[in-house]
Amino acid sequence: MLGRSVNLLFVPALFIFYFAPAYANGDDPKAQAIAKQNTCLGCHAVTKKIVGPSFQDIAKKYANNPGAAAFLKNKIQKGGSGSWGVVPMPANAKLNDADLSLLVSWILRGAPNGN
């Protein structure tokens, strides 16, 4: 009986392991387009600091923070300063919640496949 219950747990875990990264990466081009359309890439790059921190540095800073997504959505939408220095980030109030969520998810993954 124990062997069967282990198999029942293994199959969903295997599915998540193999298919979740592909699903998440399917959103990368859309997240990149959102970043480009909203001039995020004028101040941020994937691997290096421009005016603001790199997306990879942001992902590292907030990697173990369970409230990171909500914090970053708010920061992107309302703008502000203080998290990375004194240079203020302009607000992006026109972004809808779905686009904000997609963008933040991509950033917190280190902006994979970004340019």
C-alpha cells in the first residue's frame, strides 16, 4: 500500500518538475514586451545596473522574501525610491494587474531569456 501512495505523489511531482518551467518560460516574451513598452529597459538591464539595479540583482535580493511579488507590484505601479538608493523610480500606473503580475514574476525569476 505504501508503494502505491508514493507513486501517487511521484507522478504529480514529476509533472511539475518537467512542465512548470516550460509553462513559466512561455510567458517570457510577453513579460519582455511589457518591460520594453513601459520603458523599464531604459533604467534596468537583465545582468547589469544602468540607472536602477539589474533584474538579476532584484531577483537575488528578494529570493527568500514571501512578500516580494506584492512589494514589487506596488513599487512598479506607484514608483518611489529608497530600496536601491536615492534615484526615484517613476510610477507605471497604467499597467493592469495581470501585466504587473507577469512582469514581477519574470523579474523575480531573474528575467530569463531577456535581452
